Amino acid sequence: MNSFSLGGPDSKYNQTGANPAGFLAGLWHGLIVPLTFFASLFVDGIRIYESTNNGWQYDLGFLIGISSSIGGGGSRV
């Protein structure tokens, strides 16, 4: 698996001297969360959330991405 695409202990953000994951990485990880979750069931070392991140900026990107890929929860009557 590409170390840029997925969160986990082997991601590029855990390499020595690497910057923590930011907004765009959070957005990407949120968008691909359904695929990442499925892959994490079968492959050790894949996580849906990157723990080496820069805080609220990553969280905001992840929240926007996961809302876009899974749905915002709004309903129409």
C-alpha cells in the first residue's frame, strides 16, 4: 500500500523528520475512510485516522472528508 494514502504506523508521517499530517491529508483520509476501514480488517498496520497529525487542521479535513464520503446525516422529508 502507498504510505501516502493510508494512515498507520508505516505512513510517511511517521518517518524521521517528516511533517505531521495536515488539512489535505485529513481530507483525503476522510474521503477514503470506507475503503480504508475495509482494508484495515485484513491488513495489519492500516488505520483510518493518522495519529501523527497537526491537530485541529487535520481533524477539520478528516471531518469534511468523512462527511462527504459517508454522508452528512441530514434527511429530507
